[in-house]
Amino acid sequence: MKALFIVTGRGIGGDAVTAFNIARALSEYGVECEFALDHSAPGLLLKKHNLSWYKISIPQAGGHAATKKTLAKAAVKTSKAAVEAARLIRKVHPNVVVGVIGGGAVVGCLGAKMANKPSVGILITPTDAKVCTKITTTVALPESNLFQMDLKDKNIHKAYSPVDPSIIIGDREKALQLMPEGFDESRPTILFSSGSTLFEKMALGARKLSKSGINANILVVGAPLEDDYREYLKGENILYLEYIDWIRDLYKVVDLAVLTDDGMMIQEAIACHLPIIALLGVKYGRYHNLAAIFKGAVLESDLDNITQVTGVAFNNLEELKENALKYSEDVLKASDNIARVIYDKIRKNE
């Protein structure tokens, strides 16, 4: 059995991690997994795991930040991309196509339909929900507008983001050895991250908290979207780690995580029982209301009040940890739950 994952994005974090973690769980069912990325994607995550991939066109409209203009442009490109995807699907001849998020979901599912192959769409945006739910089986992740709806359609499944279950098996001592000069183990440690890419507002949040005089290590991770963001990270107690591949070890030294209001890292932190602040509006003004999904485990903050909310979090660390624990087991099962939907789709079409 074979699955072809058609994945939006650059193949570095976020969407690629989602695909990779689902594929790893699906392989436990005896399914061989292959990947396709956009022609321009560097695919660093797949390279890291010595995986090759096919190159096709996967247009993006901007996800939750899509406008009528970007959607119109993407729609024109998507019809051609779906034909290209169908050509690849006929060549690879998978038992199922898994379209992963946004353009990857739309192109993958449309291409599979053209090639007369079964598919499953992994959804987080309004556009992929609108298209994919009409033509195939889908799985809505927490960022999707479908996730908090009361749905009766048996072809629409819901799941937490597919974290790697090994995320909880970190090595604190390894992380401490990798810390730069200036890290003080006697201080509490706060992590600022917007994923594999560092967005401006996350860097500004770290700087603002640094200037508040807080007695804490402020760790910032992620490759900057613009090099100028590094200037924000020259505060006295800010330690900028750039892009790292030892995040599970880092979680072991973190007391509080300030993350974006979207899926993978918040759910990794939930799995690790970490207190969380969701910094709002970091990625193009998107808002997913994950605090409502993980009630009591996530505090929300705007950039302007990050200092005050951090104070509230430190006064309630144990309560936040206990509330994260309530969701941890289900989050850790998410990869397998999604893999099971895909495997059932294969078996149904044998």
C-alpha cells in the first residue's frame, strides 16, 4: 500500500511537520509514504530525514489571511496545478492521496479526483474546507473553521494537530549544554516561538518583555522572516537560538511558552504539560481561538499587554499545567487517529 502526500508550504516546518507526523503514524499500518512539494520548496525537513520528494505546482492564497484578490489568482493557478498533480498521481499510482493544508489539500484532492484515486484532505483554512469537503473525506484540524462546529457529515472528521508522540521525550541536560552564554539556570525560562519561521510580532513580544525588567531567561527560536528582526533581539536577557532541531529537548528547560495562536507548537506544548500564552495576530492577523479549544491551558495576549499576561501566567503556572494535562493524552493520539482515517479510506477502496 502506498500514500502520496501533497503538501503546501516550503517543506520546512508547520505543514510539512503535519504531513511527516501523519506519514510516520501511517507507516505503522504498513503503508509506504511519498511526498510532493511545490517546485520552489527547499524541503529542509524532508532532507533532514533523508527523504526525497516530487516537485509539482502547489499555489497558495494566503490561508486564513487570503483576500479576494489572492484567492482569484490562486484559483487560476490551481486548475493547472490540479492537472499536474493528476499526472503525477497516475505516474506514482498510490492507493490514496493525502492533500495537506490549504493549496496542498485542494490540489491534492482535485488531482486525485481527476486521476480517479481516493483521497483524504487535511484542513485548516476556509478555502480548503469549502473545496475538499464537497469531493472527499476530510480531517479538520483545530485551526479550521469546521473544528468547533457541530457536524453531522460522517466524511468530515476532527482531530488535534498530529504531534510526534516522542515530543515528550526530551533531554534537559542536552538542552542545557546547547544553551549560549548568558543562560542562567536559576532563573525561570520563557520561550518565544512562531514556529520554524520567526515573525516580526513574536520578536517584538520578546523585546517588550525583556524591557519590562522581568528576571527570566527569554529564549527565541526560528529563522527570521526578515533579517532586520534580529535587531529586536539584542535585549539584555534575550537569548536568540535561531532555527533549531532539538525543540523537544528545549521544552524540558522551559517554564512558560509564548506561541502563536495556531496548531502544532501549541499542541506540542500541551503534550509536554507546559503553560502557554498565545500571542495574537502574529501571522498576518490570523485568529484561531485555540484558548477556547484548550480551555484553562492557554492564556491569550496582545503585544501591548504581554508583560501583564506573563505576570498572570507566572502566578498560575501549576493550574495551567494541570489543565494542559487534561488534553495531553488526546493530543498525543492525534497522529494515529488521522492515520486511521487514511488507512480506512485505503481499505474501503481496495
